[in-house]
Amino acid sequence: MSRAKRVVVVGSGAREHALASVVAAAGHHVIVAPGNAGTELVARNVGVPPDDVPGLVELAVAEVADLVIVGPEVPLMLGLVDALAARGVRALGPTRAAARLEASKAFMKHFCKRHGIATAPFSVFDDADAAERHLRTAGRPLVVKADGLAAGKGVVVADTVEEGCAAVDRMMRKGEFGEAGRTVVVEERLGGEEASFHVVCDGSRAVALAPAQDHKRVGDGDTGPNTGGMGAYAPAPVIGDDMRERVIREVIEPTLAGMASDGVPFRGVLFVGLMIERGTPRVLEYNVRFGDPEATVLLPGTDGDWVPFFEAAANGDLSRSPAPRARGAALSVVMAAHGYPGTPRKGDAITGLELVVPPGAFVFHAGTTRAADGRVVTSGGRVLTVGARAASLAEAERVAYDVVGRIRWDGEHHRRDIGRRALERPDQPTP
């Protein structure tokens, strides 16, 4: 292995626990800001919140960090990468200008239209009455999206015109998402199957990771409200080799070329939410960082050291830096707190964390903290992400749900059908 590096991971979710775990497993020294009760097992937690850009910069400088890996979107939108660069600190993530691909859905839609990238037909509104008239004139259910960040909850896939109008009212008049919902995007509802496509970019090149599939709705069978994600698996068979090449050619390459031509080359992790319908990929959204829970199935159980790969992207040259290689398949299940995705209850003691997990299994913390008496308690909506990597998806599912069944707290809930769509495909191998 090359020299051990000092790496700061920014964030406190399961994504950041996964990042800290794979970096620490390769022998690097890891600091997580602010971290959770799980990251403290593999790294040193420092209580700097993700939206404290000056504090994070001072932490990275004081720690003489070789690399800062930015997990969540908020510090990217606030210009953390720009501020770190000004102090000579290398970071994996886009500049504030490039992060607009996620920060504004209106910007993203206009970007796709300008650069010939397939997406759903859309209209943008900053007046609630005009948005409602558009919905009623269309006379069919459409999708209503808050323009800004809304923690994964600012998208309403309406089943009726009235539901769409109610979403406009909540976002634009009642301010459910604050400034994020003052402007909305109203777009056609696409059919097909969703997929999460991650690439690591150096400004002009992209290295694709395994395609994944997230489960956004809170309930089995994709029922109930949207969440930040209730589980994921990879690889997703909806993106085979031919589709992978088509996504790279029709989406990834024009995205990187478009950002460069706009004067904001993209470096970092780009996660494209896709809808695949009758063999055609269309962009639902861009995220400018690893997805959560997708990171929990893309990072663990891979061969190699992620740090040189991430450093190469941050340095602008991925030409000689392959991504660590994934083995088999991985599946993860989000265990959520009572009340999620509404107002989650906090402070419930978690039992079962002391049990030894079987080979290939993992438990990543998200909404957890350590109480004064030493117990690990819930402190957020998505509390744990539990999963496994195995030779087949069916085996990964079996191991993951076995571990889920050993962990408990009052009010815990999770989906029981993560990966079912893939497992029920006729071409899916059995273990």
C-alpha cells in the first residue's frame, strides 16, 4: 500500500460510516465530522457540523488532511470545496457552481435541455396560481418538485390532479420546504424502472461504478410517502452492459462536456437518477455526491484502496486510476425510527448491536448517538443501514435480513422487499 493518508470525511449518515469504514480498512487515518455512534468505531469523531464551512476548513488544515471526502450535499452547495481549495486542501466533490446540478432542479432541467440530455418534459413556476392552472389544464397527474434541497422529500409523484395542486399549495403557499419550494418544477410522469448510476469524475473523464437501485417509498410495494431511501442493491439488472454504455454515451459524456463548456468542470462523485423505459434512459435528477443508501452497497466488500482513486479524481486525472473492483452483489436495508418520514422519535435504546455479524454483513449507523450511560440510542429518522455482500443477490438478501432481525428498538420499521424487483426477474440466478 502507498503511504497512509489523513482523510477527513464530512457527514453523519450511513454513507459517511461506509466511507470511513473502507478508508480505515485500507490503513488510512480517518476523522469524521461530526460522525455518529458507528463512525467512532472506525475513526475519530470531531463535532463540527456539515454546514459549518469555516469550521470544517479549519479542521482540515489543523489535521493536515491529505484529502477531504464530502458526504452530504449541503456543504457542497455552501462552497466547502472552494473554501478548502483556497487553503490548499484537496477535496473530493464539486465546486459550489458545479453543485447547482443538484441544488436547483430548475437549473438541472434547463441544463439537460440545453445540452440535449433526455429528461421528462417540464415547466418551471414561481407563482402558485400559474402552477395550479398548468396542472388543471393538463388534466392528468404530473410530478411536482421543489426546486431546492428538501432532504429527499421535495418530490410528489401525483396520482391525481388534485394531489398535484395540493403539493403546489404546500410547497409554494404554505412554505413546507422554506425557500426550497418557492419555485417548483412540474414535469411529465415517466414510466419504467428507476436506477441509480454513479460515476467518479475528474472534470473530463468518468469512471462508472456498479449500477444500483434505491427504494424511495417508505412502504413495501413502493407505497407511502417518499423518503431519503429505504434500501438499495447493486448491481441492478435493469442496466446491463449495453444500457451501461448507452447511459455513458447519452448522459454522462454530454453532462461532463456541458459542464466544462459552461465553465464549471465537474470533479467528484456524480450520481444520476435514471428512469429506464422501453430501453431508453432519461434523467430524473442529478446528485453531486454518493447516494445514501446506495453508498452502502457500492463501497463495502470491494478489492482495493479507494483513497488513491478519490485523490486522482480530485487532482483532475483518472487516466491511470481504476476504481476498486466489486465482487458479487450487495443489498442493504434501512431501519427507521418511529414516525419517519415524518417527525422521528429520538432516544430509543437500540439492542442487538453487540452481536457478531456473519461474514460479508455490515451495519452502518446513521441516526444514532451514544447516551451518557453508554447505550446507543436513536437520534434521527433513518437510524441504521444493515446489509451484506455475497456471491449472489439472493444470498445477500438472506444475510442482510437475518442481521436486521437481530436488531431492535421500540417503533423500528423497515421494508421487507428490498431487491424483490431484481430477484423476481426471470434471468436472476439463484444461489
